[in-house]
Amino acid sequence: MTNDTMITRRGLMLVLSSPSGAGKTSISRALLEQDDALTLSVSATTRARRPGEVHGRDYLFVDPEEFTLMINRRELLEHAKVFGNYYGTPRQQVEQTLAEGSDVLFDIDWQGTQQMADQARADLVSVFILPPSTAELERRLRSRAQDSPAVVAERMSKAADEISHYREYDYIIVNHKISDSVAQVRAILAAERLRRDRQLGLTDFVKYLRQGY
């Protein structure tokens, strides 16, 4: 056993936010495929399940009454109403994962990020993803063919307001190309994992070094 085995790490909460269509979901999926120490936070939501989505894997699908009870029982780290539906992050699983030294990835909006910053700023690393242009954002929304033209128009109308919150984030990435953006987020993650205040046992390790061990 070496002295450096004394050092463990508390996990961090990596938040990716962006206007719809800017690429945060694609970046999130790539990060999860490439990094075994990163797990996805599964949000609770009141919205209808889309084709191919699985309860407990993609979201925890609950009715509005149950969601309200979760808020009242303080079971959510954050919650917000987005496009007429409620979304929230269950607290218990996240806190357990951080204590075990693993990291949790969140795909949430600026409202949720603000709430998480209020509750757990020391654990939070926030990244805002910007599109290269408004035209490209609209093209991406239309090309994924998940939403009706009316919903696409609504998402585009919300984009300017969402983008205005970029100053509240630690890092900003302009998503020209998914692979480049993934590499940039991985660099952020690598640096944040090495922050002094996340390395538990470091004080004792340094004390042993100074004593000649």
C-alpha cells in the first residue's frame, strides 16, 4: 500500500444545458459511452413517453400528482416546468453516487441549473452548449423529426431566452461538430476531477510526504 491510496475523490455533478437542438443530448450519449466513471441522472417528468423511451432508463414517468408529492417531500434536487411539462432530479441516488466517488451527468435547463447551484455549488460543474447559428439550430430541430412544426416554432421562440443565461455557467462550448465538443467536455471533466477540494485525504497524504514517508 502506497501513501497515495489514502486519496479518494468525491464525485461531481456535470450539467450540460442548451436550447433544444443545440446538441447536448448527443454529447451526453457520447460521454456516457466513453467514460465508465460517469452515470446519467434519470429525471422524473410528467410529460408523455415518446416512442422507444423506457421508464427508469430515459425518465421516471410520473403523473402531476405524484410529482407534486415528490416536491413536497423534498425528494428533488431541482425541478422546473418546461414546455408545459414538469421535470425534476431525484435527490437520493445522486447523493449516493457522489459519496461513492463517481460522477453524475445532468441534461437539464438553466432553471434546474440555478436550483442545483443554490443547493450544491461545490459539487457542480456547469457547461452551456451553444449552436453555431440560429439557422443551424432550426435545421437540427427539423431534421430530428420528433416534433411538429408548431412545437419546433415554440422551441425556436424560447431559444433566445435560454441562450441569455449563458453567463450563469462555468464553461461555454459552441457545438460546430459533436466529436470536437465531446473532446472539450472530456477535457473539462478531467480537470475538474483533479481539483484540490475534490480529493479527499489529500491533507493527510501531504503530511506523510513532508514527514518523509
